[in-house]
Amino acid sequence: MRTLQHLLAITGLLSLLLCGCGKKADSEVSVSPDAPYLKVAVYVDGRLTVNGTASTIQSLGESLKTLSERRGVVLYYREAPKKTPPPIAMEVMHAVTNAHTPIRFTTHADYSDCFAPDGKLRLK
């Protein structure tokens, strides 16, 4: 009897978890090529910049709130992505996640792969 209860509980949990699988994640929400964006960069030494200017997690959070309201996207660059990230990288990811803002990852410090020749965002 107890095994049956556990089986039913597990089945119920799995069905709840799988119900959300058809929904698009925030990062999959379509974004216009004309959408506003923030260029966020995290460096190996722990520096954080937003649009080329030194920043803090607190000010990033404020910028993300505004960006989210405007339905914008984060362009995220991390120096030396194959190395262990500095602790601030995780804080940045939490801030972006909490703001429910789409994110586009790049390995180019100049974000050149994020833009089409016409200067509009390239989102894929």
C-alpha cells in the first residue's frame, strides 16, 4: 500500500513538472531585431561592465528592470569562457533570471556576432 502511495505521488509530481514543457522559456520569447539591449560583460578579474561602463550588481539590477519593461535583451559576454568564472558571473546570471529578460551569449568582446550588417540585433 505504501509503495502504491509513493508511486502515485511520484507520478503526480512528474505530471506537474511535465505540464510546463510546452511553454516557451523566457529566453525563447521572440525579441524584435529593433529591441533595446544591454551589453553586459564579465571579466576574469571580476570586473562587470554594462554598455562599456563599470557597473555593480545593484545598478545592473536597475538597468535590467528597465530593460525588461521595454522588452529588451541582454547581450552577455564573459572573458575566457573555458576558465572557471568569477563569482560575479553567477550573480549576473541570477540578476538576469530574476528580471525575466532574454539573454544572448557571445564569445566576441565587441559583440560583433550579435548584430546583422544593417546594425539590427541578430538573435540567433
